[in-house]
Amino acid sequence: MLDAFGLGVLAQSSLLVAGLLVCWIKVPTRLVGILAGFGAGAMISAIAFDLVPEAEAHIEEWETVLWMLIGVGVFLAGDWFVDKKFGTAGAGGAMGIVVGSVVDGVPESAIFGIQIGTGVTISMGFLAAVFVSNIPQAIAPSADLFANGWSPRRLGTLWLLVVLACGVAAVTVVLAEVVVSAIGQSDKRRKHGWIAEPTLRVAMEGEAQKCM
């Protein structure tokens, strides 16, 4: 559990660091673009070479494609909702990006929970990609909110809550995996019990007949 929480928090911690950094340092837009491009490339590589092969090792190819499409649909729906709710300009747009970070970060952290819950090796490439890609994602909205009068303490609290929520998401997935596994084991024991009980009864009756 703590491993899942720690990985979820670690991967998203760059949101907190970058979100506070803009309060004291003006980050060049060129650097933001470079980090965004690098993070996107690293994320695509981690997905293509780590996560997709891992999925194909456990489920059929068509199922992998289906769940990828479902994931895309969930992300687009969340992104649409955030834009509609908060808009795209000013402090509202900045808050929309923050909420969008939660929409991004929760499934990203859930992946770590899945890997820990199923005993799969943690993808360090994916961890690094998430960490780097979060930096430009936090810089722009934090700069806008700071310009609109938000204090560093308020900004830090906001991003800390986002980071902690992502850590909780990773733990929740592990707990779900434990529950599902326990239910599966219980079903197996019950099934074996149903088979073993009449067999044992027949054996006992046979022994009783011998004694008579």
C-alpha cells in the first residue's frame, strides 16, 4: 500500500515543485516548450514500449485496443467537462488546467497501483515520463493564478492536494486488486468445498458400512 502511495506521490510531485517555482522564478517559455516536448516524447515511448506490451502479455490484442480506446474516451470526456466548467481564459482557465491535472494524474497513478497489485515490474520509464511531463503542465496555470493574487502558500496547498489525490488513487487500485483476489480465492474454496463435502460424506458412509 505504501509503495503504491509513494509512487503515485513521487510521479506527481513535480506538479508541486513546478507550481511553486513560478512564484519566485520566471521560467522562459522556450524552456516550458522544451520540457513539454521532451515529456510528450518520453510518455509516448513509455506507453509504446512498456505499457502496451505489458497489456498484450495478459489480454488479447483486440482487448488491448478496446481498452486503449476506452481510456482515450474517458480522457476526452474529462477534458471536455473541465473546459466547459472552467473555460479557457484567465484564472478560470488556469483552474481548469489544475483540474485537468487531476484527470491526467489519477489514471497515471492508477497504473502504478495496477503494477504493484498484480506484481508486475514498475515501469521506470513511465515514472520518469510522468514526472517530466507534469512540469510544464503546472507552470502555466500556476503563473496565471499567481498573477491573479494567489499566494505561494495557497498554490502549494492546491498542488499538494492534487498530488495526494493521485497517491490515494494508486492505493485504491491496489485495495481493489486485493479485494478482487480475495473474492476469487473465496469462490475457489467454496467450489472445492462443494465438491469435497459430498465426497467426504460418501467415504464416511462407506467406512460406517464396513464397521457394520
